[in-house]
Amino acid sequence: MSSVKTFHIRGEFKKKKEKIPFGKYVRALNVEDALEVIYSVVGSKHRVKRNLIFINTKDIKEIKNPEEIKDVIVKTFATEDDLALPKRK
């Protein structure tokens, strides 16, 4: 059975003739799934088409040590085993 891994992906996207760099921590089963999440999140948040998002394969890094993760939410999902969702009223 596959386990979920944490990836740090850096790249840039083009918007209005300007290249804007980004870095994002993502939890996924493999690199292809992590890239799909990046394309989806950056595309929806910044209204950028997939062909304007540039990611170099050397800028994809699997994070083995959870202490390296700077995003608090991703770090929580990476370190906590038993997360409980709050109950709705």
C-alpha cells in the first residue's frame, strides 16, 4: 500500500507578461499527483492556464523530515496520525 508523501514544488507562472515565482508544499502519493494539485491550485487561485505554469523537475523535492515543512497545515497533516474533524452543530 502506498503512503502519502510531502513534496515541495517551486516554479513560476506567467501573468500579464510578468513571471511570478511560487513555492508550495503538497501532500500526494507520487510526483504526478503532486503536479496535478499544483496546476489545479495555482490555476484556480491566480486564473492562470496550465501552459503558463512552468515547473522544472529539479525544483520538485520530496520532504522526508516533517520539521522542514514551513506550511503549518501541511505539517499538521504530515505529523498527526489521528486528526479529528470538529463536529457540526
